[in-house]
Amino acid sequence: MSKDVDTHELFCRLVRNALDFLSHSIEELEKFPKYSVIHFNAAVELFLKARLMHEHWTLVISKSKEPDWDNIISGGFQSVSLDEAASRLKKIVRSGLTDQELSAFRSVTKHRNKFVHFFHEADSEVRNREMLQRIVSQQLYAWYLLHKLITRRWDKVFRKWSQQIAEIDKKLREHHEFLRVIFNDLKKEIEKRVAAGSQFEQCHSCGFKSLEYSDQSVNEPHEAACLVCDLVDRYLLIECPNCNAIVRFENEGYGNCARCGKRFDPDELTELLSNKDQMYLAFKDGDNSWDLGNCSDCDGYHTVVRLEDSYLCTSCLGTFESLANCEWCNEPNTGDMEESYFMGCNFCDGHAGWDQESD
């Protein structure tokens, strides 16, 4: 590799390689499932490393090695693991993975390791079909989360490749036919759960009407689970203040009332869910635990509202056990504030930024 290459070119190569591995993963699924899993895992990790590279080239190097530009351009370096990448995305880039995303990506890596070390060809048509179904289920779920990540939260970073990403998305979703046998087997169970009060909608991952909304209580966060591909989505039900109809929000704080057409956004959702009386009493007692907080997962500003014993972000519907104040600007945040005095939070640059401005 030429020594004249710059970090932008390295970033672009990482993205192109990620897309290439994804394409191969799709093509290899039926005939070479082992390589499909290996290449899919490589694509996931390359997208995360590309995001780190976009921030700074040293973030791609494993913490056990000293950053060396010559090693980077020659390819003689050890890159970060999935967990290292996740940690740096959260603590340094300040655009980390959600628990749901990290768990799904870890499952892909675990599946890949199993195939690399212990893979054997299926010895019957039934076992081969079951193996393909497991692979497809996992890949569709992980891709659903990765696709949202690179086309929404990280859209500005990967927008140049939006067309290729859309083409891959279309091809991957054609794999849902491998799961039709599972869906057909579940039809009676789905009918039984509908009779018991559950609602089912089309799954965003596998495409079947198998995504179950079992809890219908309002003003509380819930999880919808797909019976076919194991996708887990977040949802929230509220009562429309205009017509009292039930409005459902899925994975974000934007929604419309089907009855009266009222539109909702995260700010209005925050207003509806905030306990004004409790906030006032807590303020009088010097208790700031009811103050609106910021979401480190989606960069939501004052979108985190307290719901008795937990916190909910009205922008991404993420739930959290507690908030921590930034040690520099004192803003309450959902992320790790351990090094925030120097590094700042999602909404300030910390002492380091203050020093730069002073210079």
C-alpha cells in the first residue's frame, strides 16, 4: 500500500470491504453457509471499525498495541475486537451501540467462532434446513439493527454508500423465505395469543406477521418480540390527548394518532410523560433525579424522562436504570460519565475542549 494514502482513503476502503463481505455473505448462504457466517461477521466488524477510523485512525488499533501509522498503511497491525470497538464508540466517539445492538453483534461473532472451529456439514436435509434458518434469523436481526445504525444515527458518515446499502438490504430481505416453514408452524400459536389479547404486526426483520405486542398498558415502555426471527423491538402506548385513542410508538418518539391524525414528536412525548408535580416537589427538596436528561445512545437533548424507578428516552425509547451528571457541564446523561471532566459528554467538549478554546 502506498505511503501517500490518507485516513479518508483507509476509511473508504474499510466501507467498501464491509459491503463486499456482505455481498459475498448473501451469495454464499445456501451452498457455503460457513463462509456466509464468517463474511457476515467480518462486515459487521468492518462497519464499526470504519466508524472509528472516521473519528481517528488510532482508534482502530487494539489497546494492546502502540499506534503506528506505518503499520496501519502496511497492514501489519492488530485491530480492535468487537468489545474494544464498542467501548471506544461509547467513550471516545460518543456515539455508542445500544445494549440491543451490542448483544446482537456479539451473537454474530459467537456464531462465527463456532463455525470456524466446530463447523461440520449438515448430514440431512432437515438439519441443513434448520441450520440455514438459524443463520438467516440471526443475520436478518443483526442486519436490521446495523442498517438502522448506519442509515440513521451514522447517516452522515455512510451516506456516500446509501445506494449500495439499499441494494444489499433488498437482497438480504429476500432470505426471509427460508423462515416461512417456521412461520407456518406458528400460525396456530399466533391465533391462540391473539385470542388472549396480543396484537401481531409485520416484523421489520423477517417480514412475517409474527411481531407480538403482548402488553397493552399505557405510559410504560414494553418490548415486542418476533416469534419467527427473535427480533426485539421497543414500543410505548399513550392515550391521545385529543381523542383518547391509543397511539403506539415504535423505537422512536414520532407517531400519529390513527383516529384524529394528531402528530407527535419526542418533545411532546416528553411533555406528556413528565410528572410535573413530582418534578416540582423534588426540585424543592434539592433532588435532581427527576430532571430531564440527555440520551447518549441517540444524542437526544433533554429527551430522557423519569418513570418512577426507571428512565425512558422519548427519542429512541431506550430505557435506563439511572442517569449520571457530566463532571464538566453537570448535564444529566445516560452514558458513562467516568472521564467526562476531561472528555465531556455528548453536549460539551469537557476540559479538553475548554483548553483548546483557550489556546
